[in-house]
Amino acid sequence: MKFGKQIRFVAVKSWYDKYVEYKKFKVAVTNGRERMLEAHENGALDSELDTMKEEFLENIFKLIYKSLNSVTSFYTTEYVKFQELINEIEDDIDVHLPFSQRDEESKKSFIKRVFGITI
């Protein structure tokens, strides 16, 4: 089984649209290759082929950068969210106030944060 298909089975479903889109890369590479082969077979000049190669590489790198920026942005956002939760829990721990002595609102807030992380 190919890597792009394997990742579907191990990917977190709710994050699937945040993964690198391998199929887009495969399509772009296949299309670029076919265009260059066709141009070569039709007698394109070396300078034309060189221009096609440059355009092909430029498009591939744009896809890569776009994909990497998307993934990086997503994981940075997730990191910040979880770091905030960790900080809140650490604050609760630092207070050292026994759970039984907290008011109802503090108890609910603490349980919600802890339960949200462990699910």
C-alpha cells in the first residue's frame, strides 16, 4: 500500500484536512512529467524544456511551502491551546488548595480542563 493511502488509516480524522496532501503532489508531478515528455516528443527546443522544468519546479515548491505552512500553522495553534491548558492546571496545582475546599465553580473548571485533556 502506498504512503498516501496508509496515512488515511492512521490519521486523526478530525485533523485529516491538516495533513500534507500527498495526492496533490503526486498529481502535480505526474502532470508536469507528462507535459515535459510530450513537449520533448513533439520536438521542443532545449530552452523551452528548460523553461518548462523551471515552471514545474516553481509550482512544486509553491505546493510544498503552502502545505508546510498549513501544517505548521495548525500544529502551532494546537500547541498554544494545550500549553494554555497545561498552564491553567499547573496554576491549580501550585495553589495547593485541596479539591474538597474549592468552591463549586473552581471544581467544575478544574474537572473540565483535566477531563478535556485526558479524553
